[in-house]
Amino acid sequence: MSSVILIASAIIYFQISLFILNYFDQYVHSPYMDEIFHVPQAQQYCLGNFNEWNDKITTLPGLYLVSTSFIRLLNLIFQNQDALRFCDTYWLRLSNVVLSTLNYMIFQKKLVQFPLFFSLVSAFSLSLFPLNYFFQFLYYTDSGSTFFVLAAYYLQLKSNYEFSAIFASLATQNESKTKRNIDDSTLMALVQQRSKKHSNLFELVSKTPAEAFDKNFDLKRFFQKLYREDFLGKKIIYSEIYEVFDYKSLQPQIIVASIFVFFVYVNNVLPIFCLIIHNFSYEHPFLLADNRHYTFYIWSKLIRKHELVKYSLAPVYLVTIRSNGQTAKKFKDSCDMANKKARAGSEEKKIGPRTAQSTEINKLILIPVVLSMAIGVSIYYNNWLSSKVNTPLNEPRIINETDYKSDENLDRFWGTYRPQLYFGLKTRSSNPLLAGLMWFNQFSQRFQMRHWCDQGDGLLKYGWVAHDGRNFGVHDVYESNENGYSLRTSWIKRNGGKDGGDWTTRVKAYSFSADQSPQFVSLIFYFSTEYTGWIQAIKKESATLSILSGETKDVGKFVTKVKVISNENQKVFLNQVTGNISAAYLKESLLKDGFFDRVKTKSADLKEYIGLKSERSAPIEDSNFVAYQISGFLPLEFEVIFESDSLRKELKEKNKPEPFELSGAEFDSLLVDYHSTFSDKFEDTFKLKEKNFSTSAILTAQCALSNMLGGIGFFTGQSIVRSQSSKEPVLYWPANLYTAVPSRSFFPRGFLWDEGFHNILLSKWDLEITKDIIGHWLDLMNTEGWIPREVIFGDEARAKVPTEFLIQNNQFANPPTLYLPLSQVIHRVNQRVMNTDEKSHENNPDFIYLKKIYNRLNHWYDWFNNTQIGKLPFTYRWRGRVADSKSELNPKTLTSGLDDYPRASHPNDQERHLDLRCWMSLASKVMGDLSEMVLGKNDQKVKSYQAHYQVLRDNKLMDQLHWSGSQYADYGLHSDKIKLVRMRPTDSRTPPESMPMVRSVEAEPKYQYINSVGYVSLFPLILELIDPQSENLGIVLDQLRNPKILWTNFGIRSLAKNAPLYEKRNTEHDPPYWRSAIWININYLTLKSLKHYSSIEGPHKEKAAKIYTELRANLINNIIRNYETTGYVWENYNDITGRGQGSHPFTGWSALVVPIMAEVY
């Protein structure tokens, strides 16, 4: 038959099928039956999300891979950018119609030796086999599995064994659960063909049933052979031959015992089979749910009869191996002989045409095979790339779960690790026990319950007045003038035992003035976990005392006592409630879920108040929290006493008496001791009294430090991350993060670049805390060397984050500021060797720590140099800018940390970012020093880091890349002539003011330096890269000190007053952020560098010293003045008035005022 007739008949077949598909789709357009699983899974593959898998799907992914290849080809042909445009239900069904048409063509090719009419009718008849044909109009596996089996068999008959094996392998990936690779009739025909010595399958199936199944047909022998015979190297068993996944507990597992069909060529011994059967015989929960499958009968009638039955089948497996091996050999010999005869006969009849036709067939087969292989390799590679984003780095962890209860860390097991609350406690563990405080006025005109820190609460001020990061803290809240009272919460610990020891919290509320009318206030203290069953007993002993006993996995057994401290004539009400509530929305659940009611009293002064329902005070079976409400007229005071059972056991084992209850006078005494120790250590560390600071200034500094320590949180959960290789985000692995937060009210989560600045201060106070924090951040590194720039773990943290900032991209960096505190750790190790008798670092705990984190730091450094480099050698570029932004005056660079600071107006890959290059200079220096310490001076890695540092700090090269002639600057495609304009309405009914503002480019951009003096242009100075003898250093210092450019009486402003974008909004909704304000982190680095240049000989030494003195005084005076006036340390300060602005309290990097005062850089 000519190729023309073959193609024409195939087109007719396709058109008929397409007509039926279109008719069917009109009535059943949405996914039907099993399509509700198949279609969404295929769409995930169309989007490139090859890691996503629906656990309810029991087939292998061949169906989706084939469809995705077909659809991507359509996208390529039609230049379609929407991945789902051709990936809806209709187009997925159409891919099956295409495969069915290919089946028809294979039948035609094989029947070519018969008369034309007979071959056409036979090919159509075979293709229209009802069970196979009509299921092609649903997105099922039938058409695909049939195609790959037929193609494999056809190629095998053509002696093209290599491609036959490929198609056979693809066939195993297109298996259907209810109907396997080929139809019942084809299977029977195959076995009959071999038993009756037919030369090929198609010769058999073209016969009538009477001819095929004559009186010699042996049904018993047929089923015996059906199990034993081998076809294309794959066992064919009628109906269900193997299950791939076990969905026990909804987790995919390989069911090894049920896929012995893949071991038919493996020479194993009986004991190994028995061992495998013993360990891997899983029973699918739905195994006996469907009696259509042969496994139903085998399992229910045979396997389940006795425990030993499954082992008794091991010899059968061994016999089958040998039998199938022999059968395969005989089958191959038979096929070779048949093909040899067929070729000999063909050569005698049609040597020329048949040879050409064979070549044509091979070419026809070769094209889809090569295309499939290329697509498969592409899919595998893309899948591998996308999986790297949430694969942990294969290096030993710095912090392990067991470290939280180690001897050196146990005094930090309990802590104020819920910084987003006004007061909250938590254990450092994956399943923590939580505690917290809420309060509200009973009879105010506007009901407000306080819980989470919120700038909208209108408090006069709040914050920690003392906190040592380990053993105690004192926190003050000054309510609004409308409410007129304050709360002091004092918390202390008694260390001991193996579960973190005892602690007590004392809460006292009192009015601003004794002249105020009596206020009735409710204070609520609660305990909560994410799991149930931890409350063992709870009993209200009296009107002022309630005792709870409990036990959790991480805390062990404990007792809590809630004790009201009341005056003799004071009436105080104690209520308690238990229930099941999510800790992330505890306040909202209490208010909405019926926990409160009007409580009647017998007091003459008070008829009723809003209280927790008494009928819910006993623990229910699934209770995961308990809350205590203490209500009364001010002043009001109570204590919560937590007593650990393990502490008492430890003392008992040592024959020591049980400790006094940490309450009353015992509490007061220990609190005074802790506070005194804190003050002494503060002076020893920072020596502010020696520098003649006032008492008020020292208290401000202590509060700044205390708020940073009290702002350290412990978060558990998974980040949401995205790879550039996949469109859909995925979850990071479960992890813990111990970190300080920038602002308890506005940014109560981990920020990578903030953390480097935080630990400049923390490392001077408690280096162990710094080492712990850095270790947690480095443990978040994935296999690429990337660390997420924001870490938002758990519902509590996510509740405070806008949706657009939840997803972290693995191409987006943040300044590697962790190298700043690490350089101090390295310096401390070197100083210890120089100042002691130690001959080496080996026994130094700080050196041991640095050695432990070294490999992770290597990977992090390499990630920057692999992903953030620029087009030219030794240039760098921040990723993440939006090149086609229409609403931004200057597209933001969030990854740099400087957000809206002016960069090139038209982002592209030609940009050169000065600040990132300077950060990499710092990283190279620190890695060089660290490598020399860990590896020795002569190691090649040391030389590589040092060489890189020398290149990056080379002033000649830096000037060539970033000196504009008057300043250091970024370089890129830029125009200063850009403004925001309001779009014109499209009709007269639309108010002009309702139209959005978009940016308008008034002058074409060109490649140039971005000549706006500001923080970025200062980076070569602040990271101490400018040569002390350089003329450029003098120019930069002059710009720094010029009031018309950067200088103010309150600090260095972020952008020069003469810059085009000074004080300009970036969008109509985004006010300027880094375009004028004074930021303390950059001012700190500026002071540090000025101190450096003032100590080195050079022409600018005296100028640097003078600027340093003036700038330090301006910063200190302004921050202290603001704190004394407002009660807060602020996010940034106005460059004109010096007033604090932005989020508050902001005792992240703004707390660097402490080392500035101490002059310890």
C-alpha cells in the first residue's frame, strides 16, 4: 500500500474520531470520572511542576509526560506563552485521539501485505475495538499504553530491538489501573499465535474467531501460558500485574513484594526473597475494595489464609525466573528465525521496494523516538533543577534538635521567643509549649483586647526595660491616655533539671494616677500547644488559686499555679477555660467561638462582667489550651508559677531539698540579683559610665539592647519557595530558626541581611547567642547554596505578612551581612591565641565552631558568584528587579535591602551594582581569613579567596567600573527624565482622579552611571575599600560632610538633596523609603570606616577624624532625644527634623546606637 493511501486513510480515521470527540465534549466538557485526577495532574506537568503528584493516582506518569510533550509542541507552533492554553480537558483528550490514530497507522503498516480493501477494513476493525476506541475520548491511559505496546511489538518483529526496548519501557509508564497494556483479545491472540505457530500477531487477529479458537484450544493451558509467557522482556498477566504505590498513610512507597515481575532476570537466592517478602509486604488499604482485579482473589483467597503462604511463594518466584529465562531465549530464537524467513521471502518478491519501505519506516519511527528522548531528558533535567530549591545542603547541620537541651544551651530552652506578642513565652523545640498574655478594659466605650504587638493599638509606649537573653526580663506597657493604666510583666527563671527548669511570670496593672476613677480590667494568661492531651488535671483550689498538672514531649511533667495577689478589701475574680484553638488566631477564636459570657457577681459594686464561661473550665478530650482570666479594679496583680518535675527529680537524686516556690519574696530576691548582674555586665561590656554618659542615656542604651534580646524569636515551620525552573511554589523542608527580628510590631520574622547587623551588637553581649543564630541561618541553606532572604515560619508569622512577600525565590539574594559578625568571631579567636599560652586554635570553642560552619560558608559564597555576577568580569548585579514595571518611578531592588534606592531606570542584565560588589569584597576577605585559620596559609583555597579579595579591592579596577568622574555609582540603562503621570479616562463618566498613575519616560534612556550621591555611592568608603591615599577618598568625605548633599544634624541621609529622586514617591501608593531618611545601620558602618581611616596615615586622616566625632554625636543625641520623647527607638529618622518615623519599636539595627556610644566597632 502506498504512503499516500496510508496517510489519507489515517486522516479519515482522525477526522471521524475528532468529530466524535467534539460531539462528546459538547455534553461532557468538564473532567469526568477518573479525569478529575488525571486532568489536574497533567496541568501541573504543563506548568512544569514535575514534583507535584496527587497521591490518589495509582498509574505511572507516562500519560502526563506524553500529553505535555504534545501540548508543548502546540505551544511552540502557535508561539503561545500561556502554559495552560492547550492544557485543558479538550486538548488533553485530543492527545489520546492522536495516539489512537498512530495505532491505526501501525496496524496498516503491518497489514500491508494483504489486499488493499481487506487491510483497510482490518486496520479499522482493530482500531475500533470498543473497549479501546471509546475510552480514547476520555483522558485515560488506554490509547497511550496500546500505542507503545504495539510500536514496541512492531519494531521487535522488524528486528529493531533497541527501539523496541525503548517503546516497551515507555509502555510501562503508560499503564492503566483497570485495563492493562493491551486488550483482552490481543492477549489471547498473542498466546494462541505462539501455541499455533502463527508467524505474527496480525495474521492471527485477521482470522475469524472460529479459525483462531478451534477445537484444539486448551483453556487451562491458555491461562498457564498467560502467566508464564514473556513478551518483549515484560511479563504479561491478564488484568492487574503489579501495583506501583502503596498509599498507606497517604505516603507513596514501593511495594517490592508485588513487583517481582521486574526481577525475572535477576539471579537471587531464596533467603533473600524471603527477607524481602518479610520486610516489604504491605497491604494497600483499598486492596480488597474492587473485585474486578485478580489481586482481590489472590490476596483474599490465598495470601490471607496463613502468615506463611506469602513465604511459600518464594520458590515459585525462583522457578518462574528460570522458566521465563528459557522462554525468553526460545521466543527470541523463534522471532529471529521468523524474521529471517520473512526477509528472505520479501527479498525474492520485492527486494527494491521493500528495502526502501523499511528505510522509510525506520525514519518514521526514529523521529518520534528521538523527539521523545529529547523531551524526556529535558523534563528530567528541568525536574532535577526545580527539586534543588527545597533540597537541603548535604553537609552536617550546625544546630541539631538535641542541642536545645544540651548543658550549654539548656538555660535558653525557655525564653520570650514570641516577639510578635506584647508578652509571650515558648520553648526552643519543634513542638513547643506556648504561654502568653492578653488584656482588655471591661467597660470602655471601645472594646479592645491586646495580644499581638500592633502599631494601631495606640499605646503610649511599650518595650523591654531589662533583658539578658537568658534568665530574666522586665517589660512595660503604657496604655493609651484613654485607658490610663500600665502593665509591668517581670519574668525570671531558675535553671536545673533536663527540661529547662522553673520560671515565674508576675503581671501587675496599675493606674497612671491615683486620682483616676476606678477601672475594671481583665488580664488573661494562657498556655497552648499545637497538639492535644497535655493537660492531665486542672483544679481551682480557691478564689485566688488554680493549679494545673500537665506533660508534653519536650517539657516533660510540670505543674503550673496561677496565684492572684490581692489586697484584703479587694474583690478579684479568677475564671478559667479550656478548649481547642489554633495558637495563631487564639484571640480571635476566644472572642468569636463562645468562650465569653456575662458573669453575674454577688458584689454590691459590680453586678456582672464579661468573663470566661465556667461550664468550659474542665478540660475536654481534645483540649490544647487553657486560659486564666483575672478581673478586678486596679491595681491588679498575679503570678504564674511553672515548676518542672525534672528539676525536682535531679535535686532528689543529689539528696538536696526541694527548692522554695519561685514566688513572693523569693521572686523579688532573684529578680534583683538578675537585674544587678545585667547592669554590671552592661557596664563591663560597653563602659558607658566611663565615657560620662548620663543615667538617662545609659538607660536608653540598656533598653535598646534589652529590646533586641527580647526580640529574639524561635520559629518552626516551612518556608514557601519558588525555583526559576518551576512556576509554582513549593514548601521548604521543616526547619527551626532562632533569630532576632527587626520590629516586633511590623516585622516579627527573620530577615537575612538585618541579622548580620543584629549580631554586631549581640556578639558583643553574648557570643554564644550569635553563634547559635548564625548556625540556624546557615542550616537553612539548600543544595544550591541559597538561603531565603525572609523566613516566615508558621501561622503566627504568616499572619503578619502580605501575601506577595510570602514566596521566596532561589535566584534572589540579600546582602551577606553575616560576614560582619563572623569577622569579629575570627578576630576574637586570633586575639585569644596572641594573648594566651595557647599554641593553636584546636581547643578553642570558637575555632571549633568556625570550622564547623566553614563548608556551608563556602557554598554560600559560591552561590553568590554563580548567580549574582554581572556581564563583565568582577561585576555583580542584584536579581529580582521588574524590568517592565509600569507603575514604579524606579523599579525597586528589594534584594539589595535598599528597596527603592535609585538604580538604573530600565533594568537589564548590563547593570553593575556597586554595593553588591563591595559586599562580595567583604565576603572574600572574611573567607580568606577563615580559610587561612581552618586550612593553613598554603592551601590553594586560601590563595583563591585572597586573590579574589585583592582584585575586588583594587582601586584602579573599581574606579574603571564604578567611578563616574565625580562619585562612585551604579551603571546601567538609565534616564533621569521620568515622572509619574495619571492615565486619562477612556470615557467621560470615569473621574480622572480614579485613574492609576503610571511612569512616563520623558527622555530615552542610555547606558551611563547613575549619578545620585547616597548610600550606594558610600559603599567603597563604609566597607573600607578606598585606598587611604586616594584622591577619591577626599571627594567622598567632602560629599559626606556637605549639608547640601548628605550631611544633617541627625545623621547621614540616604540620598542627596540634589538627587533627582530625593523624597519622590516610587508609586502613587509608596512613599519614599531609602530616598532621604537616616538609617542607623549605614550610619554605623560609616562611623566604623571613619574610625578606620582616622587611624591610618594619609592626607585625609584628620578630616575623617573630625567627621567621625561630629557624626557620632549627632546620631547619639538624636536617638536618645527621640527615645526620651516618644519611648521608642525608630526604624529611621527624618533628615529635616530628626524625628523618628516608620515602624516602632524598631530595635533591630537601630539598636546599634549602643556600640556607637561605646565606640566598639
